[in-house]
Amino acid sequence: MANGLLKPIALATLVAGTLDILAAATLTLIYGRPVPGMLRAVASGPFPGASGWGAGGAALGLLVHFTLMAIMVTVFVMAARRRPTLRYNPLKWGVLYGLVTYVVMNLIVVPLRFGGFPPSPVSVATQLFCHIVLVGLPIAWITSRHFQTRQPAF
């Protein structure tokens, strides 16, 4: 990928994706549900039949999750490449990008695929925490570090 952006994209995808899926798995267990079922539900977004695919559907759910995370990371890293202000103040931009990812996922992507339903206040708070703290902030921080440590090419 252009200008060595593969490394920060891969790292941010791994970090944010792992934090987010661990939070989802933890919440799934807290609510007494099986983690493989949650992963199959993730896979059923692009693959409607995946909810009945057993372990293969769960593995596909993990792949879908990390693919979506890679897209989110790539969008931010490419934006930071074009807009240098996104490289500075990762706290500010991480919170804002976390809010953006929340809006896109919960007000556009999920309702388009699964239909709209009013979320509970607990669900909104949990999703906001995950999108801001576990997704937006790590993406912004890793992106910021990448651009700060790059040496100019002479």
C-alpha cells in the first residue's frame, strides 16, 4: 500500500478489532449467550444463512468482524494521510471517529440489514463505549504514532 500504510492499518485493525471482539464476547457471556452464536450473527450480516453454519459460521463471523474493522481503519488512515490535522490530538480525533463509527454501524449498516429497532439506553452506552474507547481511540493513536515516527524522504 502507498507510503508504507499497510503496517499501521494492520496494527490498528488487530488492536481495535481484538479489543472490540473481546468486549462483544464478554458481554455475550455476561448475558448468558454462546459466543459462537454471536459470531454467527455477525457473519449473518453479509451472509444471511450463516446463523445455521455451526463452527464455520462462527469463524466467518470473526473474519467479517476483522474485515469491517480493516475498512474502518483504512478509512481513517487514508483520511489522515490527506488531512494532516487528523494526525495530531489522537484523543480528540479518536473520540470523534468512534462516534462516526457508532453512527455508521448502528444507524445505517445494522438497520439496513436487520431492520430498525429502538436500542435500550444500556445498549447505546455500551456501544458508544466500545466504538469510542476500543475502536476510535486505538485507531487514532496508532495512526498518529505512525505519522509521527515516519522520517521524511530526501
